[in-house]
Amino acid sequence: MFSTLSNIRIAGLAVSTGSVTRDFIADGLALGLARAQLERISQTIGLKERKVAAAGITALDLCEDAARRLLDEMGIDASAIDAVIFVTQTPDHSQPNNSSLLHGRLGLSKSTTAFDLAMGCSGWVYGLQQAALLCAHGGAARVLLCAGDTLSRLTNPLDRATDPLFGDAGSATLIEKTGHAPAMHFNLEADGSGAKSICVPAGGARLPATPLTKQEIKDAEGNIHHAENLHINGSDVFNFTLREVPGSVASVLKMAGWAPAQADALILHQANRFMVSTIGKKCGFAPEKTPMDSVETFGNQSSASIPCTLIHALGVPLQEKTLKVVASGYGVGLSWGSVALELGPLVIAPLQSFPKL
Amino acid sequence: MAKSEAELWSALQADVDGLTGPGITPETRLETLPQWDSLAILLVITHFEQVHGIVLSGSQIRACKTGREILQLIPR
């Protein structure tokens, strides 16, 4: 679905990461895996470090910290927010939703609407489009978009194909209606036929959690997991991103009237360095315009990875000037979304962990 | 001019570390290779996309029993 929304801008960004550093090689050695194989994977895929949430910290906590720091940095009172959108697949509860809990924690007005989007790695782009829609046509002047997950809680430590990928983070993005901002161009797409490629089979209404769903099994490659763990068919997901993401990026470039060389940056969801590098190349972007360092520091942060990469790679210039940016998220659903926008100057709160170390 | 099987195999080996090593040929059974794993399958997908312009699925590659069967997935 294509949409172009005008006179809306991103006014500020903040990301709070998990506070516990995990090292791919050290973790693998502790499980008895061979150093040579770990180094092969580390060098090829780009798995080094990641930041996971400390015990008891949830995506809600991470996003609340990011939101408070952003509002403080911008000098905006919470009463000025008209809507809160919370993008997550790891909410505190099945009911109530995280946006309502955040609404209460921030002490927002009763006239502030709040709702969740159950999206993963494509979720920041989906949430941005919803926020822009609320500003363009929904009567909102300011929308707080919070996007984050603690996917490290869903993986099995003995599943070496999935567990080492994920870091935890929460982001806050403030979207404002304004009289003079250039258009944002979106393309949001989905393919539910691939839904099982990224899936937590048990723990929901279809297959409630029981002792049986916690029984671990070993797969053909020796990875151990159970039905309440996150399962990812890596080759299917890679295949899907190669098939769909370059076309999605090309479509928003066309809507914006830009060639890849005219854009300042392509911010891809940071699944892993290998995937970002391969897709960036296929999209026609030079490697220096496709940041891919944040994934080696923070891990795959689900819906928080695009805002984290914006801050990590472009935080300084974005506070000073306007950049032509294309962002694309892709993952669970399967779903993918791209946006082309002119971004900055904007307020950026420093990237930091929660709790702060 | 169409490339020979040896040329195609050599190009595939250059991109997929799991298919390299002493005595590994297109006839070698993939299941006997210690590094024939999910990472190697990602590298095969990438090789086919970048060199041959087609996107293979993981199941297409997993169904192959030898390197020769992988090479047979190249469009003629």
C-alpha cells in the first residue's frame, strides 16, 4: 500500500538499549562450541556483541525511559501529546496493552489516544506511517511512537541459530504536524503465506503454554528449542528479503523522485551485517551510505533497530541539517515497509542503556 | 558462451566456504561436509542471486544431495 503524507516531521528520537553485554564468541565457547566455527559465523554474518535487557526489564521499561529522556531533551510536557502508538511483540501482558500502560506511567491526558501495533522488525516504519496519518488526517498535532522488543527473552540459549542474533531496545520517536515539511513517501506490504517463517508457536490463544510446550527438542543442526521459543527459518527469511525489500526501497525512491545516489542514507533494519550488506548492494546503494555497524554492537533490536541506527550512524548530522533518508524494515508477518523522507534537523537524546551504566 | 561445470563449480566454491576443502568435487555428498549448514545455504542463496540473478529458496537447496544438483539449479 502506497501513501504520501505531507507537512509532518520527525521532531525527535531516543533509544534505550538493554544494559547487559553478550559476546558471541564467549557465549559459544561457554556452550562448548568450537572457536573456529564461531569465528567463521562471526566473520561471515557479523555477529559480535549485543545488548540484552537486565532481569525484570521489559520493552515497556525501555521505551518509557527513551520517551522520558526524549521529552526532557525536547522540553515538551507530556500533556502536549495527542496519541501514543506502541509497537511491540513482547508486551508486558496480553491485556492491557503497552500503550495504555505507558499512557498511565507518563500521566497522559484522557484526551490522548493510545493503541498498540503488534509488529516486529517492520514495525517502526508501520508505526511512523500510522503516526503521520494521525497528524495528517486524525486531528493530532504530536504523536509519540514507541517501538521496542525484548526478543532475547523468547529465544532458547541453546538455539545457536537464533539466540545470538537478538538485542533488546526501546525507542521513542516524536512526530509533529507542521506547516512546511516535505512529504513522507511510504510503501507498506505483507505476505501472510510466509507467517510461519518467523513464529512463536505456543503461548497464545491457539496453543496455550503448558508443560508440554516447554519440552525441548533438538533440530537437525543440533539447536535446542521448545514451542514457546522464537523460531526463525533463516533461509526463508533471507530469501524473502532478497525478493521483496529491494523493490520496496525502489518504489519509495521513485515516489520521492530520487535516484539512490541522491539519497544520503539507506537505513535498513539491522537483522545482521550480512543481510544488510547484501540488500543494500541490491538496492543500488554504496556501502558507505548503508550503515551496518549498530547490529554488531547492539544485535538485532527488532522494531527499535532503525531508530537506533539513525542515532548511532547519523546522530550528529541529523541534529544539524536535513538528510534525504530511505528506511526499510522487514520481518515477522511476513511484513515489510519502506519510507523516503527528508529528516532533520531534529532533537536526539543520547543513545544509552537502561538502567544507565 | 556457456560456462563449463568446472567453471560454475569453482565460482560457487569461491563464495561458499562450506563447499571448499581438499577433495571436494561436484559429486561429493553434501551431508558429509562438516560446514554444510544453514550459513552455507545463505551463502548459496547469495551466490545465485548475485551471479545468476535468481533467488532460490532454502528448501530448493536443502533438497540437493550433491554440489552437482546445486549447479543444476542454474538457469540454462
